[in-house]
Amino acid sequence: MTDAPNSPDTQLDYRVAHLAERLASGRLGELGVRLELRGDTVLLTGTVPSAECRDEILATAREELAHHPVHSDLLVAGTSSPDHGEDLT
């Protein structure tokens, strides 16, 4: 059975798709953030370069998906330089 065009499930699917397009077309598009719909909850996964980027993505997701739970498994990539040289012997 398919969902009616205006059913809550279909509307959430469209909102998640719109969020994915919004993230991909914005300045954060190269981050490779993935969105998964699990029931009425949206899970964001991927790796981002900074905590600020993660916070911006979460704020955008919560704005776009108001009234739906948003969970994050976004990892912040380590960008600090190594504290010692690598021994290649």
C-alpha cells in the first residue's frame, strides 16, 4: 500500500529529501553527511571537519524537521598536527 500524497509519512520523506538537497547545495555540501529515516526519527551520519560545522548542520536539520526527533552520529575529524614524527623503519 502506498502513502497518500499528503500523509505524514510522505511529508516527512519530502522534508528529509529537501534537507538533503539543502545541505548538498549549501557551503557544507562537500561534507558527505547522510540522512536516514527511521520511523519518524531522522539520523544524521558522516564526518565533519569541525564542531562548528556539526552544530550548523544540526541546527539546519532541527529547523527543517521541526517536531520530529533528529539524532546525530556526526563525527568531528581530527585536524590537529601529529605530536611526533612517524618512524618508517
